[in-house]
Amino acid sequence: MARNDLRPVTKLRSTAGTGYTYVTRKNRRNQPDRLELRKYDPVARRHVAFREER
């Protein structure tokens, strides 16, 4: 498998509606469903859930 097939680049968009995004990589074998992480949103100035967008 090529590097991009197993660990694709994914965008994490804020659920606070600010439009802020993080860019990360995920292992498609271990996490086939959508990724959700709790990270800091500097626009909202608090920690919120960030969900993977496709």
C-alpha cells in the first residue's frame, strides 16, 4: 500500500460553527469510521468537538 492509501490526510472541522479546521492523518485500518477529537478552537476560545469532514 502506498503512504496515502493507509494514512490519508483528513480535515477536522469545528462543531461550534466557526469554520476553524485542523489537518491531521489517521490510520484507516484502525479507525474506519469518522474521527472525532476534542480540541481547542481559537475563534470560539474554548475546547469543542472537531469532526472529520469528507
